[in-house]
Amino acid sequence: MVEASKLGMGDEIKALPLPEPPGHMFLGVANVSNQRDRIIRDYNLVHKIFKVTYEQLLTEELTTQK
């Protein structure tokens, strides 16, 4: 959510609570979002470059939220 807020997209993304213990996670983007294709493209690009796992990404986002 931190990065989404920096990009002005904070209102378009919702963080869902993780189950304990964490299991498989998926990126979900609403079909009605006018930025859907860009969000998916950018996420996939970042994922390939940094080789970040969903767990690492979500942990960082959830621990830096206010």
C-alpha cells in the first residue's frame, strides 16, 4: 500500500488479512479498474527484476502501514 499510495493508487487497492499460517497468495485486480493492465504489467515487471516473493512484498507493505 505504501508504493500504491506514492503512485496515487491507494484508493484502488485493498489489502486483505492473511490467514495464519500463511498459504498461497494471489494478486487480484478488479476488472473494472481503469489501471488494471498497468498494475498487472508493472507488478510482473517488478517481480521479475527483484525476484520478490508475495510473502516479502506483503510483509513489507503490512508492516509499514500506519
